[in-house]
Amino acid sequence: MANTKSAKKDARQAVRRTEVNKSRTTRARSAVREVEEAIKAGNKSAAKDALKSAQPVLASTAQKGVIDRKAASRKVSRLSARVKAMAD
């Protein structure tokens, strides 16, 4: 248990940040999942649209420090390569 005033404040902030970061992580995962489901279904136009909406979500998640920026870039790159490789 936190003893000092500043330690108590840090504990409160950590709880708040954890909630925010969880929601950001969930949002990013959902965006990636939408792209992957569209790829799996073989729907290239839906996959392109999903990728277009997933890119800013991943970028902002990385900018906030929830996921590493290189991990976000790698995810976008791999997803776009998979979408590009799909048959029209």
C-alpha cells in the first residue's frame, strides 16, 4: 500500500491510465481483426476499407505509447501486403 501522498496519487493515476490503455489496446486489436476477417472472407474492397480505418488507430495507439511504434508499423505493413496480395 502506498504511504506517501505522491505515491497514493501515482497509484490513482496508474489505475486511470490502465483503463485508458486497455481501451486503446482493445480498439487496435479490433481494427486489426476486422482487416483479417475481411482478408479471410476474400473481400478485397472490404479489406482495403478496414485497413484504411485501422492505420490511424494503430498509429495513435503507438503515439500514445500503448504499443511500440515499430510494432504498429510492422502490423500495418504486413496487413497491407496481405491485402495487396489478394486476388481482385
